[in-house]
Amino acid sequence: MTDYQVNNGYISSDWPYEDIVNLPHHVSKKHPQMSAEKRAAQFAPFAALTGYEDVIDEAARLNEEKMLTET
């Protein structure tokens, strides 16, 4: 990984994104800015497989029950 020199908040000119990194942030005229709370919610954890945990718990219970009855 290459280290780049930062001077007064600007990255040295040998950085590959020097031409765009210091451009002003785009603000849409059409869409209002999203609140910080709503932006954070996009990255909140979620259950991708709803019910998966219940299936695993039931399989573990059945296996344990089977092992106890076999001995």
C-alpha cells in the first residue's frame, strides 16, 4: 500500500485521485438531503434470513433429543 503526503489538508499530486478529491461536495437540487438518522439506518444490521435462527435452534434441539434417546 502506498502512503501519500498530506499538506494543509491536501493530498500530494502523485495521488491517483488528486484531480477529484478536493472538488466541492455535490448537493442535489432535486432531492432533499437525507437526515443523519436515516442515513445511519441504511447500515443498521438486519436479519437477511428471517427464521434461520429458529430453524438452527430446532435442529439442535432435535439432535440433542436424538442423542439422549440413543444412549
